[in-house]
Amino acid sequence: MCNLYTQTKSVDEVARIFREMQVPLVFPEGAPNLAPRDIAITDPGPIVRAGDDDSYELVVRRWSWPGPGGKPVYNFRSDGREFPSGRCQIVADGFYEFTTHSDPKSKRKHKWLFTKTDEPWFCIAGIWRDTDVGEAFTMLTTEPGPDVAPYHNRQIVVLKREDWARWLDPRSSAKDILRPLPRGSLKVEQVG
């Protein structure tokens, strides 16, 4: 399952897309410096969530919270759940999946980068909570779509841009939004 993703867009690039969608984006903690990088479990990453009024707020929070046994909860099954609170969008421009190496003697795995076919960046459906380690988020998963199925038996939910506002509205049915994208929506390239 996705345990590494990439985010290379500046806060200005992210804000511009929301402006084009005529959705106010605010920075309650100040505009963050979003340095281009790979984001691993427990790293901070940018999320967008509903604000107090009709705006959305972009904040930087920790990816994962400690589960009951101490293991990080970085992916969470969405199947059949509605998520009446805590919905967020995780700003990303790629995510990685790993497969068994073709050389059985190799201790490394093949690394695959998935990006959106027609968009420079996208949002992943997530939820956030206030936890013992502060506010943290996790990615929601679903059954794999045709682009991911050859590489993994689950996938994170990459939101269609037209579903961004719907996902952040807890009155919207999650079942109508949390599903894999159609074939050809994601590009994949081997990067390791």
C-alpha cells in the first residue's frame, strides 16, 4: 500500500488551482513553504480541509497517527464507510507502489511512480484527527482500479477534481466519491 508519495508544487501553484475553481483557500497558520520532496510515513505534508466558514484551509500536518498497537495508521480502508467528520484532501503529484523484484536474489523491490495523466498534481482522499501526536492525517484506500491492479491489490483514492468540494462536504455520500479512477487516468513509470 502507498507508504511514500511526492509533492513538488509550491503553495502558489496549489492556491491558483483553487482560485480557478472559485474556492477560497486560506492559510490559518500562514502560507507554508512547500519544498519539493518525497513524503514518508510520519513526515509532515500539506492537506486541505473545510474551514470555519465557506473557505478551505491549507495546513501542514503529520502523515499517520499511532494505532492501537503503536504501528502507524497511514492508510485506512474506505469500503462502506461515510466519514461524517474529519475529511481532508492530501496534496500530491505522485505516489509510489512497490512490487517484488524480477530477480529472486535481489533484496530490493521494484519502485513504480503513479502520476495523473492529464493534471500536474491531484488530491488524495483522506481523514484527519487530533491524536496524541497532534493533528495527523491518513490516506483512504479502495479496491484497485485498472491502472493500479497490476501492481497492488488496493489503492489510495485519487479524487477527480470535480469531486474535491463534494469530498470536503460531510453531507456528500462517500460511496459516490471514493472509488478508483477509470483506465488511463494514471500514468506509471518504473523509477527503481
